[in-house]
Amino acid sequence: MKALVYRGNGVVKLEDKDKPVLKDPTDAIVKIKYTTICGSDLHILHGFVPTCKEGTTIGHEGVGVIEEIGDGVKAFKQGDTVLISCMWSCATCKMCRRGLLSHCEKEEGGWRLGHTNDGTQAEYVRIAMADSSLHKLPQGVDEKAAVMLSDILPTGYEVGVLAGDVRPGATVVVVGAGPIGLSACMTAGLLSPSLLIAIDRDPSRLEVAKQLGATHTIDNSKEDAAAKVKELTNGAGCDVVIEAVGYPATFELCQELVGFGGRIANIGVHGEPAKLHIEKLWGYNIAIHMGFVNTTTTPTLMRMFEAGTLKPDQLITHEFDLKKDGEQAYATFGAAAEHKALKMILTNL
């Protein structure tokens, strides 16, 4: 089969690999129909994910059809069309019972797909603990759009919106209007904030943020974002500040934007340290949250998607053939501003 393989030093190559086989009774082999590239895949290429070794097939998102199942799989059958969760979980260990699926205690549990185990940017993928790592797709939904529910939508919703405790009437600012930040904007809007501000340096992404419900946008390459947020909130700062970039400067900006009693929810994957200005914030009565997505909200998001309340197709900008254009897809995503790229679908049909 064809697969996109990490080869170190910023290189991803389309290569031939053996088709995966069942390893455990709880495994499933899924033929990929649609997958995508995530910002964390670029982190791999930049060397920020040391668990991903050279030769690993990248990718942790996708929709496909079950081709084989182990004898221990009870919730699915051959031929089912499924959403692949970016987190593998056993659903029974101490961490899973606490809702921390990202820290599943099983050997293959947690954040391993495409980072330790071979991933979804291939013609076929083996899914461990399939009963709790897959979700059956409702009939009739847009399968390409459903790929957004593998990772970015639950990440934006759980690690940003829910961790930030967005409530009706709250003032919310999202720093970074890439796919994750836009997912946070999209899902925050479902909770009726009074202000939903998006900050980015890319005018095209800020325009998409408006389409997804942002009430205000700030291009921080042209104006002082902190001063503008203070103006929009009558000097108070925001109730919820969501960091969706992963740079020290953006995390420090978030500390300037939060108001008394507010919450900072850090989604961004940071490759280097960032300062915590405790000398300023110690009396603010704020909370700071960060962590992996646990994908516990995927069934809820799936219901909203099926009902039409959630429209993840709005995040898709490009489509490539996995086997013909996979490497070109990475080049396009790596120059996202030039190509106005958000999420791109890699098709395997």
C-alpha cells in the first residue's frame, strides 16, 4: 500500500509499505477514504514530537470503511463506515474512567496514532481497541467534513471552549485563526458569547473567522491586539482567552488579554518555554488550563453535525489525491498563508 512516511529533517515521503494486519482481537483494519493533515504533523516534521521516529506513517484523523475486525470487536462489523478518533482508548483503565482518554494506561492507548503507531495517511490503518477508538458515521452525512471530528473540532471544543468555561454572555477571544482556532470559534459560538474576538496576522483567516461567528477580528500585524481588546471590553479584558498557536509570544499575549476572574485555555502545542507573568497575574483570580484533547465530546459533536448545527465543511479549503499528490499536499499546507489553506482532504478512493 501507499503511505506518507516521516523521514526526518522536515521530510515526508510517499512510499510503499506492507498493508497492516490484525495484531490483537480488539483490532480493526480500516480502509481509509478520507484523511487530512494536522498542525501537529508539521510539528513532527520540525522535530517537536520525539516519540515519532523516522519511518512512521503520519496521520491521526480520518474516515474509512472497516475491512477486517478481530474476534474481540463487538460494536462494529465489516463494511461499517467509521470516524477514526485521534485518541485510542481502552475505556476501562483508571485514566479512561476519569475521562482522560489521552492518558489511557494501555500500551497503545492515548496520543499514539501517527506519533508512535503508524497513522492514517495511508491506504489502510490498523486501529487498536476499536470498540472505543472508532465511531460509526450516521448515514447521509458529508464524509469529508466528518474528518474534522477526528481531532480539531473536539480539540477546539474541549481544550478551548469547555476548559475555558465559555458561558452565554461571556467575552471570548481566540488567539490564532488556524484550523484549531477556527474550530474553537465555531464551537464557542454555539454557547452564545456576547463578544467573540479572533486575532491573527492572516486577513484571509480572519475573514473565515467572521463567517464562523466572530463578532470582531484583529490583525495583530497592523494594530495593538491588547489595546483593541481592552477597548472592546471597556478596559476589563476577556472572560475567556483561548491560545491556539503554540508560540511563547502568543501565550504571553493571552496574559495581557485576560480579565479579573478569567480563564486562559491553552490549546497550542509549544516547542519552547513561555513566560508566565505571575508578577502581574497573581491577584487576578484566574485559571490556566492546558492539555490533550480526550475526545469525550465526539458523540455530542457528531449529533450536532448530523443535525446540521455544526458545519465543519466550512474548514475545508483543498483536496488532494493521497497516492498522487500527498507530498504536494504537505508543501501546500506548509505554506498555508500563500495558498489560503486551512484543512485539506487527502482522498483514497
